[in-house]
Amino acid sequence: MTRELHGTASIAPLQRGSATDLRVLLAALAVCVAGCTLSESSASFFQPRADDLPPDASVSSDSVPAVATSPIFSGPVSCDPTSCDDGLSCTNEACVDGQCKNLLDPGYCLIDGRCVRGGERVFSTGADLMSSCQICAPRVSQFVTTFASGMSCDDGLEDTMADVCMAGVCKGFHRRSWMPTPRHTSASLHAVAYVPRSSAVWAVGRQQRSRGIHPGGVIVRLDGAKAPKAQQLVARPLMALHDNLAVGLAAQALLYSPVEKRWGIAESLSRQLEGAAIRSVWTAQKGSTSRYYLAAARSGGTLFKCRRDVGASLRCQRESGLRGVLVRVAGINNSGAAPMLWALRGDGVQDIFHWQLPASAWSAQAPRGCADVAGASKNACVDSLGPFGDLWIGSSDEVWAVGHQGLVLRYDGLRWQRLQIGLPGTPTNYTFRGVWGAGQLTVLVGERQTAEDHELVALFYNAQLDRWYGPRILFSRPNTPSQRKGSMLLDINGRDASTVYMVGSSVDEEGRQRALIFSRAP
């Protein structure tokens, strides 16, 4: 399995020796005495790019730091300031108590004996600048390069787009427009998720054979850039998917059977959902007990909690403490304890509800909850734009909620914060419908409106560098009513950072809505 790389992603000469040599060299970096040197190398060169530099940096030949032609550090036993110059533009020289001390500027890296400004790419001799994902990141390390997850790059392939540094490599997304059959008039995919019992990623959505006929649902297995497989059509549109359960309108529910290797109608579950349109689902498994949490698109904060024990029938009940129309529910499993859950209200009031034992009911109370209520104490939800669209939980102190008009909230274990990303253009012209993360990378997907164009975009946040990259444009069409209504990015998910899918829909030249799949997979 390919893993997301963070921190050091290449080895500079400083690390090539034995453990004893490493300790000696590290000591030399602090105070360098007479005759000490570090080896030089011509293996790497540096050239900055506009979106990878600090705000005050510019792209020009003048911004390339000077290359050292002398030892990195030199220090005679007796010295004066002029004899301490090491020939490096990124060090500050001083003569202290008769010894030279050369301190590295905090905004630079010293890699292979060369000065590199923070944010600049590092690439090997003969390689294309944009193929590199390595940068100088002084806050991570000043002596080795850092893999910049989320940064744009160029994989050199003509059939990919929005190339991005993820999972240790530069790789782009393949785009596929899809219909269940040639007879269908419209299709869209609303949710995507990895299903462990099938060891595959699946997507669910809506399909319609002809105008005037009630739309149905579709579920398919995604296979990288290839056409979807194992297609199943059902009576009602499917809106959400988690683990082995897919749900949708009119209480439609399907469970995946690893024995039959297909999805089957979950009749006992559907009967207890009161015919509700289910917008979101989250499942939890503890021992022999399965729990399903299902958010319904109806007023009154309708959230069903269903439980099935081995040898017993399924039982569902409504949860209390919630209000409004819920659009998302998600949680994390705690080892040996009850799960921790959050739910989003999506009817124009930006409430975030939370539940964890021993609480008997859900609550929007801070710090884990967030209430958009007149007269409430000031928090991230009060007077926020919206409505909410999606929710992702990486851990108990890493929770994201995104929505319309550029709304992005993040919970860090202490409080919810409304993020000001500094998006190009007007922030309220962004609609974020999906959010997902892996490791220290979080990805937001949705649409951006300009005066001329309707664009499908992705935005990347690197927590290690505390930096946003993007937005990356995946799809662009003239800004018309049909495109605004029919072209959308609705969800993002994957098995891990090496296998990622974004799904939604687009309107073709004939005015038909077609399912849209962006895949980044081995």
C-alpha cells in the first residue's frame, strides 16, 4: 500500500553517514570549530514558482539563492567577523569567544550545501521542475526536503488533469463521463465510499431512463479510470453510502453481502424508516452489534438510530435533542467505548450537533457542538453563511464542516473555528459540497461561479505546513442556468490517499445530465 509521505521525503548528504557521523555533524551545525566542512553536491537545483512561495516572494532568477563554493562552516580558533564568512547567503556569521558561529536563517533550508528559500521546489538534475513535490519547509526541517501534499505538479501525462502531490507521488485525476445505459436520459452520482467487505470503492446516485418516468437509483463499483462495474439499478434514488449500507429516497436501503458479492434490499430497515428521504448514513460495528445512524430530510431533526444484534431483529428509534433538517451524520469509533458523533443541520440555520455517552440526547452546546441561534454566545456558527453541505471526521480533534457561500468550519479539539481561506475571487461564489481527508491532507470539492464560467474545483489543505493549495479547476463551462443546475461535484472519498474519487454530474452539449467521475488510483 502506498502511504502518504509527510515531513522529510528525501535524504540530504547530512544524513548519509553512520549514526556516529550523524551525531558529529549535528554537533558541528551548532558550533563549528577549525577545519570542519560539510560535503557539497550538485544533485539538486532550485527554482521558485508563484503559488509555492511566501506572499512577499517573486519568481525570477534573482530569487535563486547563491550556490556555495566553499565549505558550509569554517571556524578558526581565533577569528574576526571577516574570517567567518562561509560563502552562504542564508547564514548569519559571528565571531564569539574566538570561534566562528554560522547560524542558518529561519526562513531558509540548507540542502546539499545550498541555500533554499522557504516554499521553493527542489528538483533533481535533468528532471522537470513541476514534476517535483519536494520543497524547502523550514518549519518542518531546515536540512532535508519536505513532501508538499496538496501542491500542484505535472505528472507528464496528457490524459490526466489537476495533477497534485499526494501519497508520495505527483499524479493527476482521470475524468470519465458516464451513463448507466445508452437509453438513459440522465444520471448523477451523489456519494462515494470505500466498502471494506468488498475491498473496493463504490458510488451511489440517481438515474432516469426517460423524461416523465420517475427516477430510480444506481450503485456501481469504481475501478480507477475504467468504466464502473457491477452496476445495480433500484427503484428510488440513492443519496448516501457508508461501510456496507446504502440509503436514499423513500426509505430505500441496501446492504452489501460479501457472500453474494452484491447489494440486496434491506427490507426490515426500510420498513422502520417511516418512508423518509434519507440524506446521510454512518455505521458502527462493536463486537457482534451493528449500529446505523440515518439522517432524514424532514423537519424536526429526524435522526434514526438502528441496532442489530446477532440472532436478534433490527430495532430503530428516533434520537432526541436535534432540530431542523439534517443533511449529514458521521462519527468515529472509540476503542472500547461508544462512538462519538456529529450531525449537521442544512436548512439555512448552521447548527452542529454532537453526541457521546453518557449524554442521553444530542446537543449543539460548545465546545463540540455549535449553535446558530439568535442571542447565543458568539461562536463560529452564529451569523455564518451557508447552508451546510458535508461533514468529515478524521479524529476527535479533527472535524470539518463545509457548505455554500464558501463556508468552512474546523473543530480542533478545543472549539469550532470559521476559516478565512483567502480564496481568489469572491469567497461567497464558492459552494463546497464535499470534504474528506487522509493523513495531514484535507480536500474540499464543489463549484465556483465567475461572471463567465461555472467551474468544478478542488481545494487542498496541508496541516503539516498549515497551507492551502488551489483551487484546482477540474471542469469549466459557460455560466448558464443549466450548467449551474446540472454540473456539480457532490462528494469525495477513497480507500486512502493513493486511491481517491470525486463524483457528481455534468451537463453535456445535448443538455443531458451525465454522471461524472474523477479518479486518482494506482
